Amino acid sequence: MPGEAITERMLLRPFTKADLGWLTALHGDPAVMRFIDSPVPAEVVAAVTLPAFLRERGELPAGVGHFAALREPGGEALGWFGLAPPSSVALQRAGTIGLDHVVSRALEVGYRLFPGAWGQGYATEGTRTLVRRAFTDAGAGNVVATTMSVNVASRRVLEKAGLTLAGTLLIDWPDPLDGAEHGEVIYTANRQDWLRAS
Ligand SMILES: CC(C)(COP(=O)(O)OP(=O)(O)OC[C@H]1O[C@@H](n2cnc3c(N)ncnc32)[C@H](O)[C@@H]1OP(=O)(O)O)[C@@H](O)C(=O)NCCC(=O)NCCS
């Protein structure tokens, strides 16, 4: 399938309609959503989230978008990885802390895995693969990511994938998650530095 990637232990492939069941479970899990948002109701995943992932296949170049992560061998769904035009709120507001340059010609990486898959290096493995794809195949000038400052696991994944902290942004959320007062961190890698280091 165009856009597929095989990592050491996973197949990353574009979403299909058949992924609805596990995607609903993933986005409905309060532990998974702890640093992201309230758990997402099943009807929203079916009407909004999955259709948006499916539409990307027609709208974005192959290799860019959100990708189901399946354990290899076996095919068990572990979660997803994203490599997509920047869309997170913190990245949309990066200009307010002088970071508009990092979001230009950039792709945003992201990930969401089931708790049973945590702590085994999967997020690092998938993110490294998509960072490489961003700079080698997708022509990105920068890779960017954002997470809550208190999401230590996510920050560590980004650091291990070669991104560095560019800044911290305080956002006045209408219904803030615990820890939001510490802000959102923005991480970046640029093409020249990445090529030099790899
Ligand atoms: C964030 C997440 C993707 C990390 O996935 P993972 O596969 O467990 O990450 P890895 O195994 O690749 O670990 C990467 C590093 O983070 C560390 N780490 C993982 N979980 C951690 C935790 N809860 N606290 C502190 N460090 C943690 C690991 O020890 C490792 O660092 P090390 O090699 O220096 O020891 C996973 O916890 C997740 O899906 N969380 C819910 C969704 C989410 O928060 N997504 C990010 C939103 S921005």
C-alpha cells in the first residue's frame, strides 16, 4: 500500500474503515488521553476522527498523514503515528513566542499507543522512522511536535528521535487538563542538523 513503512517491529500503514473498532477504544481510553483531551466519544471517532484520517489519503502526498501501527508479526493494533502538516493549537500559535520560522515548511509528528504497548520503545521506533521519512522523502525543512510540558514520556520520545526543545507556550484553555499551567512545549529538528547527525 502506498505510504506503508516497515520498522524493526511494526508495520505502519494508512488507515482503513476496518480500523474503527480499535481506534474507538484508543481514543476513548482516559489513560491514553490523559495529556491530550477528554476521552473521545465513539460517535465522534466514527464521524470525525477516522473519516479525517481516511481523507488524508486523497489530500496529502503518500507517506504523509496518520498511520495505523501494527505489531509485526501478528498484526495486533498498537496505536498510530502521524506525520502531517502542523495543526496542533500550540503550533498554530508558535508565532507568539517567535517560533513561526520552525513551522514553515514543517511536518508535525505525533503518536498515540495503547497502554499495553508503552515502555517497549515502540514510540521511539515509529517516530524515528517518520522523522527520517520527513527529511528524506517528504522534503520537509523542519519536523515539529508539541506536547504538554508535564508529558515526560512524550518529551523523551521526541528527544530520542532527534528533536530538541525550542520553546514553551502558555495557552489559556477553556477547560484545562491537570498540569496545563506548566504550558505546552514545542520541539523541532531541522533538515540540515538531522542530515549532519545521521
Ligand atoms: C507517549 C507515548 C507515545 C510513549 O510511548 P512508548 O512506546 O512508551 O515510548 P518509548 O518506549 O519509546 O519510550 C521513550 C522514552 O520515554 C521513557 N518513558 C516512557 N514512558 C515514560 C513515563 N511514563 N515516564 C517517564 N519516562 C517514560 C522511556 O523510558 C524512554 O526513555 P529511555 O529510553 O531514556 O528510558 C505513550 O505513552 C502514549 O501513547 N501515551 C498516550 C498518548 C500521548 O500522550 N501521546 C503524546 C501526546 S503529545
